[in-house]
Amino acid sequence: MTVTERYIIDTYSALFEGLNPLSKIELLEKLAKSLKQERKNKSKDFFSSFGAFASEKSAEEIAKEIRESRKFRKQDIKL
């Protein structure tokens, strides 16, 4: 943990000292929920990165279409 992170934690801790026990419990529940949500989102983002391009065509058909769609213009360059 860095010095900055430690300072942030200490500062928030001082703020929470004035809360009643019920409010502190609710805060803990929300923090735990946010951690679970963050963990779920990270794994979802990881797995959603696979299969981003979905097609019924085979790889060979897609490659053939790409090659056929290329257009080259022959242009003389004057120096």
C-alpha cells in the first residue's frame, strides 16, 4: 500500500468515526457490494473480449471477401 493510499484510508476513517453503528454497518455492506460488483465486471469484460466478431462464414470465405474487395489504382508518380 502506498503512502497516498494509506493517507486516503486514514482520512476516510476519521470521517466515519462520527457515524452511528448502524450507519457504519450499512457503509460496510455497500463497500462489500461494490467489491463484488467490481470483481464480476472484470471477469465479464475479460470474457466478452472473446468472439467479438461473430459470423456464420468460415475464415477462408471472410479472407476471400476481403481480398476481392481490395481495389488498387495504378498511378504514375511524376518526379
